[in-house]
Amino acid sequence: MPIETRVPFEVQTLHFGRLLALVALSGEISVEYALRLKRELHPAFAHTCIAAYANGIIGYVPARRQIPEGGYEVWTNQYYLKRPGSYVVGTADHICQTVHHLLGP
């Protein structure tokens, strides 16, 4: 049986013109995701609302800076979910790029 190296992660977006962007992310995410997305999306949207635990819970998804730090969020949580290891360093970038793609130019 092959070892799974990917985790399904659902991203949903909805926007109301350029006034409000809603972003729904599956899993438990750190506040760093919300701060980053609000900062990056601010030129295009006056307000941004980020929701976690949306449409399924895949466990804790660490931000880029947390991965080298290790600890519960990076290793132990994945162990309890029966995953072979932590997320890769580019995971947060991939998630944020997906949000940008879905919200368009």
C-alpha cells in the first residue's frame, strides 16, 4: 500500500464586488494565514474575512515559519492523524496562491 503524500484541502472564495472577499479554508490554520491574506488582498478588496474549519477538518496546517520549529502543530498533530510526516515548507504559499487564483485579478 503506497504512502499518501498529499492531503485534500478545500479552498472556497466568494466576493461582493471589491468591497468584501470571503475565504473558507479547511483545517485548523494559524492566524498567520489570515494576516497574510488580508495584507495581500487589501489592494483588491476593502475587507477580507477568513474562515477556518470550513467543509471538513484535516488537522492543523502550519504556517511556513512553524515548520522548521517543529512541535505539536508540525509533527505531533500529524502523528495523531496517522500521516507519515509534516507538511512541506511551500504548503502555505500553495494555499495562498490558490486563494489569489480563485479570487481572480
